[in-house]
Amino acid sequence: MKNEPHPLSGLALIGFGEAGRTFATAGAWHDATVYDLKTDQTGTAAAKYADYAAAGVQGRESAAAALAHRPLVLCLVTADQALAAAEACAPLLASGALWCDMNSVAPDTKRAAATFIEAAGGRYVDVAVMAPVDPAQLSVPLLVSGPHTDVAVTSLLALGFAKVRAVGATVGQASSIKMVRSVMVKGVEALTAEMLLAAARAGVVGEVLSSLGPEWEGRADYNLDRMLVHGLRRAAEMEEVVKTLQSLGVEPAMTLGTVTRQRRLGALVAGSPNGLNNKLNLLTRDGTEMS
């Protein structure tokens, strides 16, 4: 295996949402170059450049500028942009650059992205982020698969990630684990919201939660918080889960409902108020959530 440059000497990030900001800040990746589509839009450019400054990274005006001469790339865009990002960035990559696709998408989507990256002379890596990045930060568990897994694991550890594990030599193995797991994780969130909406309208929230166990008020509050803050992003991920299930011959009956429920809560765009009662008031007022 050829000698690899130290990751911090040549790191680029494509996409700078919650995950990118959290990782870059926790790792003090001050030499990293960064590009995010939001800098192309008048209404969001200033806020995104402020994010760059707060994290201490080197914002660039284009993907080409961010990727130039960079041997390691972390792609952290939204699920619906993962394939488009790979296609657009592939011809801009330095020869042999590692493209670590950390997006929550179906195995078939990752395999399609890998085709673009490998055809352009890059090295594609399937990375699954297995828990919320906040508060885990660089301790978030990462699963890695693909033919370049060994060098990717070494590079991710050198960036400061503490829990990196290889799960196979084939692109799609890591993402399969992530997608199938999300059926349960995001599905429980959606079921929690549906249960609480019904309980609130029946006036029996306290009784329902206590019947489930003493931990459930806190769990319900947390589940609603994740949906209110990240529901749109989670809905996009769950659409990829639908594709995964269909490719495996499994009817996504429950998961289709999860997509709908996550999108409805995420679309409220009112943020997540403190306390379970305040969240329920937001969801139930004027029938907003059900529209």
C-alpha cells in the first residue's frame, strides 16, 4: 500500500450541515477546505460562511476549489443530494482521493455513487454513521465497507474518530446495516408521535406514558425533538430505506408511514420547544400536524 498523507494535511468536506459542523469543531480541523451548496444561494450564503468561521474551517466558493489537491474527502450532504454530489464532484477529485460517503442512503445509491467516483480515478468508501452526531461528536460509531476499507479506517481514526469498524470489502455492506436499523430507530420515533397525538386528543397522555414505563416521558420528549428538528432530513433518509427494503423484496408497509410522519413533523419549521407538553401543543394546535 502506498504511503498515505496525514488526513489533516489534505481534508475536504462536501456539505457542512450539523454533522460537518460538529465533526470539524470537535476535531479542530482548521486546515480543512469546505464547500456547501448553500453558499451559492443569496438567502443562505451568509449563515453558511458564518458556520465556517465558527468552526475554523477554510470555506471555498466552489466544489472544485475545495477539492483541489485534497487526498481525503468526507461527503456529508443530505440523503437526496448524495448521488448528485458524487456525480458532480467525481471529475474534480485529485487522483486517488478517498471519497468517504457518510450519507444515509440505500446500498444501491452508494453503489451508483461509487461508479462515478471510481471511474474518475477516486477511491470510494461506504461509511455509515450509526448514531446522532450530537452529542457523540467524534465518538459516534462509524461502520466502513468497500475495497479501500483499510486505508479509510486508518484515515478516519487519524482525524480523531474514536469508534471506527470495518464491516466488509463490498460497497453497500455498511449502508445496509444503517438502512435496516433505521426501520426500527426512525419507525419508533414516528410511532411515538402518532401515539402521543392520539393520547393528547383523548386527554390520556399521562396514563398512556406511565403504562409504558417510567422512562417513557423522557423518551417521548426526545423522539419528538429529533423529528421536529430533523424530520425533513429523516424523511429523505427513510425514502432511501424504502428503496433498500424493496430491493430486498420486503414490502415497506410500516416504513412508508414513517416517511410521512417524519416529513409532517419536520415541515412544521417552528423548532422544538422545551418540554413534552409544549411539543404536544405545537403538534395539535389547529390540526396543523394532520394537514
